[in-house]
Amino acid sequence: MKKVLFSIVLGLGLVNSASAFTGDAAAGKTKAATCAACHGTNGIGSTDMYPNLAGQHADYIVKQLKAFKAGERKDPVMAPMAMALSDQDMADVAAYFASFTRDGQAAGGDAASGDASAPAAAAPAKPTFVADAKVGKTIYEFGDKARGITACVDCHGKDGDSSVLINPNLSNQHAQYIEKQLKAFKDGSRVNAPMNQVAGNLSDEDIAHIGAYFVDTAAVGEVEAKSVVVSKSFVGDVAAGKAKAATCAACHGADGNAAVAMYPSLAGQSEAYLLKQLRDFKKAVDTNNEEGRVDGVMAGMVAPLSDEDMKNLAAYFASQTLYPSTAEENAAGRKLFVSGDAKRGITACMACHSVDGQGMDKAGFPVIAGQNATYLQSQLEKFRSGARANDLNNMMGNIAVKLTDDDIKALAQYMSSLNNKG
Ligand code: HEC
Ligand code: HEC
Ligand code: HEC
Ligand code: HEC
């Protein structure tokens, strides 16, 4: 898990992308001659080893070329290729390949004019493994909550046509290439925060299924979410925790639903996260506020608790059910939460807190869906000012410093509305 977290943090630095150079597709056509041997004159890879670039977002192509050049994305073949390109060259070849449709047709663009006599792309060979395209599509469209896999469709779009410019199109890509990249994200050799998180939870079988889906997305019929019943089990002793929880009720509610908006609800929060917070409050007491999570009120509460008590309290509150919220949805908050803001280097919150705000238990990412908005706002402000600094590797602090007051208000309201069932 350390490794996953570490790669996530590394990835945060790489969020930004968009080039300041405007690409010229006509100039790019000339410069792309050196790429043709592998990526085809029309951006259709000559063999399954070489990814298709046709119709890929230009911003994404530039971002990858820069990453190859800087050695952030490692590939012995592409490193020297990218090394030879200036920023302007990159913008030009990106504009050129982006001017095609995903299947390598010239998209009525006047500048690019894909060579009509270019040899037809070799049809992707049928994969040798036995994988189920339908299972792949199910993972793609619905993810798998029980295993912390975010649905890919939220970022890469229906059948792999993404509308967010730094999220690559996957449609018409070679299945083998997709699988190779997923494995690289999984083992951390290719670094990107959301993808390391998502791929880290994929099994090799999942990856094969997803590859099979991309052999021919049109051939796979509609799929339905498989309903997963997650039976909760807890490390701590729920009953013993309940007995201890009486002193917490005044602020957090007897069942963990806080009635006053400045106090956090604890019901349904991840057990591991709750335990970490209690230990962090205690650590602040023990270290004279040098480390841990500093809060005058909670300091008094945790002082008399043993580690055993804290385990049991965490189990008790995690076992409770959070009430549905009545907060209204917020469009600006939603946009930041789901897509982040590449220009300002803000990672999408959903990469860690998941699309539905349920967090990722195993990675220590808390549930924020349905939490009191006033509390959420106060925490983002504390992460931003450094008053709260108990997040591993400054994961939240790095993001919060980039948020304006308006961002924080919008985000807090949106997150609070996430379990509004009405
Ligand atoms: C000798 C073969 C070869 C040549 C020539 C070549 N590439 Fe590549 N390219 C590759 C391979 C292999 C990969 C996949 C690397 C990986 O697995 O991460 C790749 C990946 C890429 C990617 C990332 C694609 C994605 O979907 O993430 C881009 C962008 C790219 N190449 C652009 C170029 C450009 C522009 C040129 C010409 C200046 C070029 N390549 C020349 C072999 C080549
Ligand atoms: C939170 C948004 C997000 C989610 C969810 C997500 N991805 Fe990605 N994905 C990205 C971004 C951003 C990149 C580009 C990474 C980079 O810049 O190197 C990417 C890159 C990829 C690539 C490499 C593409 C290439 O051309 O090299 C593949 C393959 C991929 N994702 C597959 C998936 C699959 C399969 C899932 C679901 C299991 C998924 N992604 C879920 C954001 C996401
Ligand atoms: C007098 C009111 C009060 C009482 C009683 C109280 N708390 Fe808190 N609790 C707070 C406040 C205020 C915060 C937010 C602190 C901050 O801003 O960092 C908090 C935060 C927390 C958090 C962190 C929640 C999160 O989402 O990060 C946990 C866990 C917690 N309390 C557990 C407990 C437990 C267990 C008890 C009983 C032993 C308890 N609290 C008693 C006021 C109280
Ligand atoms: C790289 C992963 C990551 C990303 C991206 C991320 N978070 Fe977090 N977030 C965390 C972790 C880890 C914690 C818990 C830190 C701790 O251990 O106290 C957290 C805690 C929080 C909390 C405090 C919850 C509580 O109960 O006290 C809020 C609020 C929050 N995040 C909001 C956001 C928002 C809004 C964004 C996007 C702008 C975001 N996060 C992006 C990892 C992330």
C-alpha cells in the first residue's frame, strides 16, 4: 500500500499538461515522417506493439511526449524519439495526429490531409488469451465498488471516447497496448495518480477482459452492473465501542450522525480512517502539537482512551449508517471534484475519494459523501493553511493550497450533496 500511495503522490506533480505552443498540422505532417514506421502515416500503429495516435487528443499527445523526454514515462524506444523534438515540434505532430478520426481517416481537415494511399492498417490480431469482452465492458462502465475500482467511463467516456482533453481516448486502440499500459500503471512503472490508483486494484484477469472489450467495443452489447453485496466486517469490537461512545454523542450523535453542522458525522466512515484520526489526535497530545492532528476539543476526548478503546470506537461508528443528505448539488463543485483542473494542477478529487464520494477504505481515503458541508469546508481550509497536516505525504495539503475560497465552498456543498437520495 505504501507503494501505491507513493506513486500517487509522485503523480500529483504530473497533472499539468497543456502546451503553450499552438500546433500546425501541416508542419506536423512533415515532422511525423520519422514516426510513421511505427505509428503509421495516418496514426494507425503498424503492428499491435505500436499504439494508434490517430484522433488522440493533441494535449494528451504533447503531455506524453514531454513525459518521455523528461524520463517520467519510461520507454527505451520513445525516449530518443521524444528527445529529438522541440516543444514546437511536439505541438505540430500532435496537431497532425489529432486531425485524423480514431480509425485513421482524414477528418475532413484541410491542413492534415491524411495520405489516402497509405497502406491500410493491419487488422488487430485476435488475442490468444481467453478473456470475456462483456466482463471487460462491465468493469469499464461500472467499476467494482467492492474492490475499489472506479468506473473508467467517468474519465475515458462511452466506449473510450473521452471528452476531457488530458484523459486519453481509448477507442480503436490496440488491446495489447491497453493491457501493457494498465500493467505499467499497476506496477507503478508508469506514473499517473488516478491511473495508479485504479489499476492497482485490477487483477491480471480484469486487465485481459478490458483488453478484450477494446478489440471491438461495438461488438459488445449492453451490460448491467453486477450487484455486489458487501458484507461489512470490522477489526474492532462494535459492541465494546458502542459502550464507550456515550461521551461522543453530544457532538457526533449517538449513532454517529452529527446534528450540528460544524461537527463531522462519523457514521459509515471507513474504520481504518477513523482509527487513524483518533490516533492522530492522541499523537498531537503526546507530542505537544508537533505531530498528529491538532484540535483542542478532540484532544480532551482522546486523552483517556486506550488504543483498544480507539479501535472499538472506530468499529462502532464505521458500522453505523449515515443519513441521506438534503444538500443541493453544486455544478462548479462537481466539475472540480470529477475532473480537477489541469491548468491549475488540481487533481480530480474522485481519483482518491471515488466518483460517489465513498472514498477507498484500503488506501485510507475517507468517505466525504453526505458529510456536513460546514465541517468539510473547515477541513479544506485547515489543509490549505497547514493547521491540519496529518495527511500522509501532504496529499491533501498539496491540493488544498491551490483552491480558492469559492472552490472550497462549491466543493463542500457538492460533496455534502453526494448522498442526497431525493
Ligand atoms: C521505432 C518505433 C517508434 C517510432 C519511430 C516512434 N514511436 Fe512513439 N511509441 C512507440 C512505442 C513502442 C510506444 C509505446 C510505449 C509504451 O509502451 O509506453 C510509443 C508511444 C507513443 C506515444 C504515447 C501514446 C499513448 O497513447 O500514450 C506517443 C504520443 C508517441 N509514441 C508519439 C510518437 C511520435 C510523435 C513519434 C515521431 C516523432 C514517434 N512516436 C515515433 C514506438 C515508436
Ligand atoms: C479519474 C480519472 C480516470 C479513471 C477513473 C480511469 N482513468 Fe485511465 N487515464 C486517466 C488519465 C488522466 C490518463 C493519462 C495518464 C497520463 O497522462 O500518462 C489515463 C490513461 C489510461 C490509459 C493509457 C492510455 C494511453 O494511450 O497510453 C489506459 C489504457 C487507461 N487509462 C485505462 C483505464 C481503465 C481500463 C480504467 C478503468 C478500470 C481507467 N483508465 C480509469 C484517467 C482515468
Ligand atoms: C464537544 C464536542 C465533541 C465531542 C464530545 C467529541 N468530539 Fe470528535 N470532533 C469534534 C470536533 C470539533 C471535530 C473536528 C476537529 C477538527 O476540526 O479537526 C471532531 C472530529 C472527530 C473525528 C475526525 C472525523 C473526521 O472525519 O476526520 C473523530 C474520528 C472523532 N471526532 C471521534 C470522536 C470520538 C470517538 C469521541 C468520543 C470519545 C468524540 N469524537 C467526542 C468534537 C467532539
Ligand atoms: C491523492 C489522493 C487524494 C486526492 C486527489 C484528494 N484527497 Fe482528500 N483526502 C485524502 C486523504 C488521504 C485524506 C485523509 C488524510 C488523513 O489521513 O487525515 C483526505 C481527506 C480529505 C478531507 C477531510 C475529510 C474528513 O472527514 O475530515 C476532505 C474534506 C477532502 N479530503 C476533500 C478533498 C477534495 C475536495 C479534493 C479535490 C480538490 C481531494 N480531497 C482530493 C486523499 C486525497
